[in-house]
Amino acid sequence: MKNILITGARSGMIYPVIQKLKEKNHIYVSVHTESELKSIKRLYKDDKNIECLKLDITKDLNKIDKIDIDVLVCNGAIAESGSLFEIPIDKVKDNFEVNVFSNLKLIQKVSHKMIKKGKGRIVIISSLISKMPIPFLGSYSGTKAALSVFARCLHYESMLLSSKIDIVLVEPGLYRTGFNKLAFDKKYDFMDYNSFFSNQIEFIRKSENVYLWLFEKRKLNSIARKIYEAITVSKPHFRYSAPMSHNLFSKIINLFS
């Protein structure tokens, strides 16, 4: 039985993974807010192998000091949206603080213990948006691109360690969990008549709704399988992504750009 810490565990795509893991592993399921904590406690109240934690990765890392973690799944993230011409810099800073810097602090904290005991696995949940950035999601796209690069560097560096530390990158495409819609809509809080795009706001909003309707995958099983494999197989690949169609599209985009 392994001890698995999963951050950002209110995510829809993580739920089916937890269901498959919970019989043979002890899982620390962590979320960001008190309201989310109450929600997951209700959800997992009958599961003896699951502990629910409120863990703000920007400031609460001392809460995991006494946990012996075998597998860390970094899924904590926020998304800020808006044109890079005008998005408030504080929003971009917050986006990078959570998605990049705080995740790296968490990885360092947990990996140091893993290195000392000689083994461990870190699964980093990034996004295919790092390879095919979407207009008005530049801030979020940038954080995920940085996270994917960090994962690759950590993977190479881990090969030089005497300890067996697996670094695994998972890059999901668009899935209908509610996260993408919330991310797109955030910018309308500050994109008012002063925006450079004020005359096009309705066009942008409708285009985004069509984009999500066309490309968001309704079923989560394809990405859930990849995350489960990244956590459990004895010899994982470095990178997993799903769905296949989004992964292929990202490669075509990069080829021709």
C-alpha cells in the first residue's frame, strides 16, 4: 500500500482515478478551500483509505511535513484569462505563483525526502495548451508551458541521481469538467468598455462557446486511464497525453508553426 498525495483533487478528471486507486493505496486528497474540503469529505466519507486535507500550496506546505509520500500528483492549478495586451500583471503573477512556483516548491519538498529514502514518483499534471496556446488564455498557457519544461528538466536530472525517482508528465487536452468554461469567463470581469476588444466581446464569447462545444471531450475515461497508468505502472513513460485527437492536433500545430 503506497501513500499518494493528490493536490487539486476536486478536479473531475481526478475522481475516477481515485476510485481505482483507493482499494490498494492510502490517498491524501487535498483541495484549496474550506468549502471544497467539506465537499470532498462528504464525497469520500465512507472510504477508509482516503484522508481529506485543505492544502493551499502557496502557503500550507508545512501540513505535509509528517506524511511519508510515495507518489505525489501535482494537479493544483488556477487559470487566469484575458488578452496579454491588457491583463493585469497581478493576475499573471498569481497564475505563475500557483501553477509554477508553488508546484516547484512542493516538488522540491517532497522529492528531497524521496531522494533520501531512495525512491518515489512525481506525476506533474500540465496541459496540451502548453503546445497549442489559445488566444485570451495566454497567462494560463504560459504557466503550463513552463511546468512542462520543468518536468522535462527534472526527468533528465533525475537520471543522474543514485535514487530511483520517477518524473512523469501528463498533458490532458480539453475535457468538460467546468474548468475551461470558468477560465474563459474570468476575463469578462475586467474586459469592459475600456478594453481594446470592447467592440468584439460578444463575438469572442460566442466563439469560445463554439470552441468548447466542438472540442471538449465529455467522457473522462481516456485521460483517467493515462493518469492511473502514470501513477501505478512499475516503469512509466515520461509523458502521457489524451485524448489522442488533441495530441495529434497539437503536433500538427507545432509542425506547421
